Amino acid sequence: MPDSQGQGPLDRDPSSLGAAGGPQRVVAVLGRGKVPADMPILRADDLGALRGDGIFEATHVRGGRPWLLDEHLSRMARSAARLDLDLPPAGALAELAEQAVDGWPAEVEGALRIVCTRGLEDGGSVTVYATLTAVGARSREQRRNGISVATVSLGYPSGARADAPWLLGGAKTVSYAVNMASQRWAAAQGLDDVLWVSGDGWVLEAPTANVVWLADGRLWTVPAELTGILAGITTRWLLAHAGDLGFGAGERMIRPADLTSVDGLWLASSVRGLAEIRALDDKPLEPSPETGRMQALLGFPV
């Protein structure tokens, strides 16, 4: 077993191994390092569990390293500011991430999540921990084969969150009940995901991803500042490197009907990576010849 600082490799930690000896789950707690994956670390009166009062970040682990960790920690700090949450320093969170990935096999894709809740109901310090799991087969399959998506209404106008800080626009909170309900509805319809649309008819985002499209020689996404959507780290990196593919980049609003005539349409997220939308509202879309080049640029295995 690893010591209390989590320095031992995975092959010495049975709690982190699956039945076939492969990685299953790693858990690390701030100030304690790695702990057995089945050890309880959250009290019943933790406000993260009681009220969804907390934030998190999820990063892709490749070659045994978390990708774009600094950018994710910067976004986590912005989320904490919006929730008035006492987030530990970035250095402490980076150390927690290092403890979690220590010994993770380089050949196994991982999903590293860092979570910070407000802590116990009767006060005290925040609760901070990290989990690391292998990326699931479904995410990998959707990268390879594309996805079918339906547009659904989120119910409020596109600009509502920009002028209402209590709606926590742009914050990545643990309150994901609506996000998960949206994806369960999609699965019940035989779909892979949904694309949220504002009450006034503009495309926003997916429950766990940003939308990216190719039109007029540019890669586009929805402006986060204007709409209060979560500004995606993977999306931002992709658009910042669009020139490597010979494209420009920008942000603009778009209607759902206009997405059916673009030159390529994708959902981009930190763990699934880039998944091409092959059908939107039951309308088949032509596969883009650019998907492979974009996935290669992002570095997600296909």
C-alpha cells in the first residue's frame, strides 16, 4: 500500500486495481494523499452532498499526465470566486493531482476530477479530493463513430445568466442534476446527447460539452461571456490552435437550423474529447473530412 502521502505506485495498491489487474479508481484527499478507493471520505452532512454546494474540474490524463491542468485550475479558481468558496491555493491542488496520477499507467487514458465542496453544514474548512478513473469505452466509441444529438430548450433567454450572478453562469459546479437528466432523456430517445437552446432560440451548449462548428473557413463556438455557458478548456485550446489546421477562429451566436448547413459540427469536452455530430434532430449530417485532423491536433486517441 502507498504511504500517507500517496507515493506508492498503483501496482502496490490493490484498492486501485480491477479484477484483471488494470487501473480501476484512484482517490486522493487534500493533506492525506492517496487513500484506499473504498474508504469513506465524505461526511453525510457535507454541503456538497446535501445541497450540491461545490465545484469541480475534470481533466484528461494522457501518458500518465493531466492535460492542461493549469488552465483547469485557473477555471476552478474563477468558479470558486463566483460561489464565494474558499478554494485552496493552486499549488496545493496541483500537488493533489500529482498524487492522484502517480503510478498511473501511461498507456491508459484517465479522467482526473478535482472536487471542492463548502464542507460541513456546521462550518469549518472546505472538503477537497480527487478521483482518477479510466476513460470509458462509450466516450472512446463516440470519438470514433460520432454522435446523434437533439436540441432541447433550457428555458431561459440567452442573456439571462450574464445579468444574474446567482445563476452562476460560467461556474463549473457539482450541481449537475439537470445535466444528467438531460443526458438520461437523450438515452431514452436512443440518442447520445442533447444540445441546449435558449428560450429565445439560440444554441448554448451541451450538458458536458461545448459546441464547435466549421463555417467560412473558421472554427466557431458560442460566446461564453454573452450567454453564461461554461467556457471549455478543450474548446479554447482547439480554437487557439485553429491556425495549425489552416482555419481562423471566432465566437458567435447561431440558431439550431443554421447548424445543419455548416461544414462540420462537433461537441468538445475535456474527457470525451472531440465527438462529431452525425445527426441533429433526426437529420443526418455529412461527416466532415476535418474530424481526423482536429482529433489528431487535440491528441485524444481514436
